[in-house]
Amino acid sequence: MAANEIAGKETAPAVTGASETAATAVIGVAGAGPADARGGTSVSLRGLTRVFGQARALDQMSLEIAAGELVALLGPSGCGKTTALRIVAGFEYADAGEVLIDGKDISGVPAAKRDMGMVFQSYSLFPNMNALDNVAFGLRMRKVGGSARRKRAGELLEMVGLSAQAGQYPHQLSGGQQQRVALARALAIEPRVLLLDEPLSALDAKVRQQLREQIRSLQQRLGTTTLFVTHDQEEALSMSDRVGVMRAGRLEQVAEPARLYARPATAFVAEFVGTMNRLPAELGGGGTAVTALGVTVPVQEGGPSSGPVDALVRPENLTVAAAEGGNGIVSGRAFLGAVTRVAVLLSGDTEVSVDVPSPAAPAMSPGTAVQVGLPGTPVLVAPRKA
Amino acid sequence: MPFAYRSVDAGLRALDLKTLTEASSSLGAGRVVTLWRIILPNLTTALLSATVLTVALVLGEYTMATLDLTQTFPVWIVVNDQVSAQVSVASSLLALFVTWLVLMLITLLGTRQARRRGGGEVALFTAAAPQTIGN
């Protein structure tokens, strides 16, 4: 009996919290105007800096996320992407900079009052509650009555395709199912922003693929502004409206996936996203043209304009043809389905990968002399690696 | 104390406290609500284990009590042993029976809870479940 008493008293502060956030939500929508009346929330990170001892986890990071957009933060581990997400969630504070939600600074608002749904990397379901109660927890904190709460939680479980598992406890669910319940739980509170912290990294490939599509279609249907952190480029490129590539606490480039792949702004982005060949090259024409493989092509902006450089070229942008006395020898090949990736050893010990249509691949057996060519499209250059 | 500590500590280790707390607060729960609704319910098994241990130890405690000149049940039995063997044996058996009953009850209760929630059985030492995930 004492238990109920304490619980009753304890939930009292949460009530005021909920009504406060509700109030700010109303103000936010009113401020955003009728165009965003569907509840889309914009997020902007301005000059976020976070220092852990000697390391700068975040260094003057700024990012604008439009209402209803899904933006992925992509980067190697330790690049600060998770720190950025945790600052938005309110679990971490920034040493400098601010987070604006619908133009309003939320730095002083505790995590519990931010109205953000979060899905974690590790399984985060409450072990003492079944799936339905887990999903309903956020609604309970918002004082939604018992039957309305169960109804809404049931709807959300149905949305993620787990109605049948409503009564099961987390330990009875598979990893993929747990993450889907976690997603339903995060969405149940109709969050202003959905935060995904590598939610798929603990799952096996097939489940990951399915869940990726499910998250994206749900996000688009609900129009929830989403920030998604991942180190898996395939995930970032296939799910997002825009991808921000991070390195050492800074955003290197923020762009649509196709643009990021085709026109990387820096050598780091170029080599982090997709496969990139480095070809020894000579700059000419005052840094506007570059010669590689005996071909001179225009230089794409973003690299150095003098000094020793490498030209960065995607495997599908190189050509290869069997030729006696060509400039390279096939050293290996890997069948990838529609294309076959052929590894060619060029004179000067440079190995490059070239994608050829699989029907043309049988001619490229290892040991074959080939001619690798470079079409005339602009290429990115990067300082030569020592 | 050390026994209770060990048991509760193992229970705490088996939980991913950081993530659970963060998940709970992102859903709008304050600290005390989190402790009450999330952490404590998940520690019931560990707490019951601690109780089993403590009850078992306390009911059998003689040494400290007799040194303290405190009249506990075990001490009383020993004192009465010198007066009447029959009373002493009878009360010893009674003590044994009561202890057994209490432990049985706690274990039954705990195991039923644990089975529902997928935790371990209530035993003298609760083993920490292996972490399901690294970082």
C-alpha cells in the first residue's frame, strides 16, 4: 500500500512537466505558422562544442534540420556524432553553442521535458513490462488514462507489426522485435523530434534491411523530424533525406545522398562514402586541370591547388579494356551481381578497382593485360598520401 | 550486509542502468519515477535474494548476540538447554521449521516473479547475466 502512495506522490511533478511541454509545443506550432501545422518541428544546432578532457568531441558543429526531414549523421567511431545526438536529447550538455527547436533554445530544458523520442543502440526496453506496457509508458507519464493509453499503444504496436507480441516480455522477443517495440515506444509520445542512436547496429543483416525500410516509411508517413546517427554508410545513404558526414567533431559535408556520393566536398568524405580509387596525378593549369593515366581532366573544387596530389575516382567512373601492352594487369576480381569489380595493378604499384558489367567480366581473368582509362569528367584531387 | 550487498550489486550489474534511465527520462519520467517504476521492479529478484540470505543468517545468529548479552531466540535456546533439554530441543525444531517456512515462502514468491520477467531464480547468489551488447 505504501508503494502506491509513494508512486502517487511521485507522479505529481511529472504532471506539471507534461503540461509545460504541451504549452511550449503549442507555442512552437503557432510560431511556425500554418505551413508546418502538421506538427513538423525544425531543429538547429548552432556552434556546438563539447570537450572531454583533451579531446574535442564536438567542435563548432552546426546543422539545420527542416521540419519532417530525416538527417543522418555519419562518421567513424569517435567523430562526435553520438555526442551531438545526446546533446539534442538532453543527456549531455554542450560547452558552447545551442540547440534550437522551432527557433527556441532548449539548452536549459531537462531531457524528460523535451518531448523527444529516442531509440537506443542497446536494447532499452524495460524488462519488467510487457511490450504493450513499454509502449504505453510515455503516455502514462503524460497522464493519459488507462483505456486510451492501451488503445494508442496497441495502435503503435500494430504499426510496427507486433500486435501479436503485445503481452510478451522483452526477454521473449528477438532483437529486431525489441527494437521495433522501442521504436513504437518512442513514437507513442508523438515526439517533436525522433532520435535514433544506431538502432540497427546490434541486428543481423537481413533484419537490419527490413527495419531500415520500416523506419523510413513510418518516418515519412508521420512526418516526424528525425536525427539518425550511424557509422554504416549504406544505412545513412539509403534512409536519409540528407546525410552529414562528421570527422573529429566537425561536419565535413551535409548533402543529399546522391550528391554526397557523386560530388564529395572533401577527400575524407570521398573516401569514407563508397569506394574510391587514388591515382597518382599531376596538377596543371594553375590547379584547374589534373593529369592522371595520361589523360588531362578538369579539377573539381575542394582539393589543394598545388603540390603532389592523387586523383580520386570511383570504380564505376574508370574504364577498362583488355589490351596487349596496356597500362595494367588484372590482379583479381569480385562478382557483385550486376557488376564485377576488377582489381587492376597499374605500373608504379598502384592498385585500382574498376567496375565492369558482369557479362564483360570473363575477359578480365587475373593476369590479363589491360588498359585503364579515365573519362573526361571533373575529378576531385587530394594531397598525396605519404 | 556484505551478503545483501553482493546480491543487490549482481542484480544492478545485470541491468543496463544508464540506457534504462535515459530511455525512461526521454519518455518523460523524472528520477524518482524511474527509480520506482523501472529500477526497483527489475531488482525484485536481487532484493529477495538478499532477503533470503539475511533472514537465514539472522535466524541462526548466536555468536554476536551472546557476546552482546542480547537475548535472541538462539541464545535463549542455549540458555534453556541447561535447564530443560526437552524445551530446548522442541524450540530448536520450531526454529528450524519457522526458518524453513520463511525461506520457502520468499523463494517461491521470488521465483514466480522471476519466471514472469525472465530473470534468474532466487538463489543464494544471483549471477549477473552477461551483457547482451557492447558499444
